[in-house]
Amino acid sequence: MIILKLGGSALTVKDADKPTIDEVNLDRIAEEISDYNDDMVIVHGAGSYGHIYAKKYAIGEKITGKDENQFKIEGLSLTQASVQLLNYLVVNKLQEKGIPAIGFKPSSFIMTENKRIAVCDTTIVQRYVDEGFVPVLYGDAVLDLNDELKFAVISGDQLITYFARQLNADRVILSSDVDGIYTDNPKTNPDAKLIDIVTKDTKLLLTENENQADVTGGMAGKIRELLELAEYGIESLIINAEKEGNLRLAVSGEKVTGTLIK
Ligand code: IPE
């Protein structure tokens, strides 16, 4: 089974000031995946459909008073509706390309404790896979069991690591808008070099949140999740979904430019 993450930055215009789909990319990405017809779970990011609201309402930050609680309740409601809309657009596009996609709303069956998944039953997702469907989950805003937080954002990356372990995935593929992991931030340093293989011993130059539009930790957050997965023996591959053909190669198991985390 493959678990495939489609980064919010490839599906949406991530730094837009309102939720904006990247229709051309979404169409091509769905087309590239449609060749694959074995077991697969897709998890997509939120891009501008999630980060704008999550940031505005500071979802996942401590609640200090009654007014703030009310403000966050409003924020959670808006964030969930927005990312659910993106999920609908993605599922629709996948279906258009012949993929039997089933949208799953993570916040309806997942709760976190201190921002990590604490309540989640994967039985139904597994059953859909067994029956030949392709479940499609996404980064969402959820209830948190810590009363000081009450709400949290779960990234698609956290979902991937959780589901990869629970469903015994063979391969994990993460696609985003960069080629993989670099020795430095390639968007600011032209000398940054792509690293083929990253292990827990690889020394990396990463700031905690180099992408200000991203509330779930940017590339540093991703790598942390994937190294954790590697410790359980599941390798993952980071590729650039914006380069035509990459996803097609990656899902079919062929060689592709990217970074393997093991
Ligand atoms: C974030 O999900 C979810 C919300 C902001 C509600 P991700 O962290 O997986 O999204 P991308 O891939 O960075 O856009």
C-alpha cells in the first residue's frame, strides 16, 4: 500500500490572501496518480484553504479567556469548513480521472492531545482500502484533549506518519513544491544542494518555520515526522509535484529526483 501526501502548496496558491485552488496543477496531479491502481491512501495539505484561518484564529495556541474561547470556536468552525471544501474539490477531480476516491473528514474521528493524534480509529479507512476505494484525508483543525488548548491543527504529515504505521504502508510519498531536502533553504540560497538520502544522523540546516504561511512547521516539521516513521522501518520519499511526470514515476516505483528518508 502507498500513502501519498499531496502538499497544500502544490494544490493551492499557498500564499494567496484567500483560499485559492491551483486548478492546472490539481488536474495534472490527479491525472498522474490515475495510472496507479493498487492500494492507496491519499492525504492532502490545506494550503491557502487552511493556513489562513488557522493563523488568523491562532488554532492550537493556549486559550486565555472566555472571549478568546468564543473566537477560537468560530475559527475552528470556519477552518474545518474551508479545508473540507478543498477536500471536496480534490475528491471530485480524482473521480473525474477514474479514481474511486472517498473523502474522510479527519476532525470527525480524530482528536489530539497536545497536538499529537490521541484518538483515531483507522478501521473504516482500512476497510475502504480493502474494498478497492481510495480514501482521501487532509490536514484539519481538530479537538485537543488538553483543556488549555482545546483545539489544534493536525498536518497532513502527522496523518501520514500515523496512518502509515497503523495501516502498515509499504511506501510513503510526500509531494510538495520543492525537489526534496536541501543542505540549506533553496528559495534563499542558490548554493543549496539537494540531499539524496536523509537519516537521523544527517546534519541539516533548518529553521523551525521558514515558511511564514505554514502553521504546521514547514519543512522542519515534515522531516521530524518522517524520521519518526523511518524509526519504525517505513521509508519515505519527498518529491516535487509541480514538475510534470514526477508523481507518475514515484507512484509507479520508478526512479525520480527527490530525497529518500530512511
Ligand atoms: C494544515 O495541513 C492544516 C490546516 C492548516 C488546517 P498541512 O500542514 O498538511 O498543509 P500544507 O501541506 O502545509 O498546506
